Amino acid sequence: MKLFACVLLLSGFFIVLAALVLLTSLQQRFAFVAAGFCVEVLGLVLLTQSYKSMTEEQR
């Protein structure tokens, strides 16, 4: 699960970079940057949940 979360974080980052470089319209840029940001947030949530479950198992 941690690997999947890290892949989501990286893919969200690259979605944002690709949108800023390739797209010219402001609406398209905003949509893809928002989508990339949502993917990064999803990855961050999964990463924190996996660390929480890992610390609970150690108790």
C-alpha cells in the first residue's frame, strides 16, 4: 500500500508538470492541475493511513 501511495504522489506531480508545459488554455490547465492535486492528496491520505496502521500493529 505504501508503494501504491508513493506512485500516486509521483504521478500527480507529473500530471501537474505535464499540464503546465503542454496545455495552453487556462481552463484546461486549471482542470489538469486540480486533477493532479487530487491524485497527490489521495496518495498522501493512503500513505498516512498505511503508517498509522503500521504503528498500531507495533503496539
